[in-house]
Amino acid sequence: MDEASKKRKERLEQLKKRKLESTSNGASDVSLSFRNYSPINETLKAEDSKIMTPADIGDTIEKKMDGVVEKLIQEEDEKRAKDVDIFTLAPKKPNWDLKRDIEPKLIKLEKKTRAAVIELIRRERPNDLSMA
């Protein structure tokens, strides 16, 4: 078991060396931000990768939204103060949605009504033809 762990340790060290060589050869523009933990590696604890704290954050949403509610209330009051014409608010045809919803039913009803009228005419007609 010691041999297996030694072999694994050697492989991991070789992998680390390869990674370090590849990163040192090619310039990488990757910036690390450790938001949820502090890095153990000393090179990662450099000054350019500072951990942000709430004190570092400048403007918060609460600060930005301080006067917005008052502005909105004032604007609404100004809009209400203006004289609004009721006829411009009301739709031209207030029952357009009712017509839209009922129209397919009315078409079916119209067909049935025509069929019933034709049936009534046919019932009356044979009597009229036999008399003539």
C-alpha cells in the first residue's frame, strides 16, 4: 500500500509540474475571485485577489433606491391632478370581447335556426301542394 501511495504522490507531483510549466509558458488572462473561501496556497493570496467584504461594496441597491419611491408617488399625484377626459379612457366598443367570445356560438345557432325554419316550411308545404 505504501508503494501505491508513493506512486500516486509522484504522479500528482509530475502533474503539478506540468501545469506550472504550461501556465508559465502561456500568458493567461484568468483572474481568480475567491468569494466563498480563502485559498490555502500563498501565491493565490496575493493582493490582487482580495476577498470582497460588505464594507468594500460601495453603492447598494438600498442607497440607489432612496428617493425613487417619493418620486413615483409625486409623479402619480401629478398625473391624478391633471383633468382626464373619460371618453378618451373608455374603449370605443365596450362589448367587443363579449362579441368575440359569443360569435362562434352565434354562428352555430344561426345554422340551427335556418334548419328549423326550413323544416317548418317543408312541413307546411306538402299540405299546400295537395290542396292545389
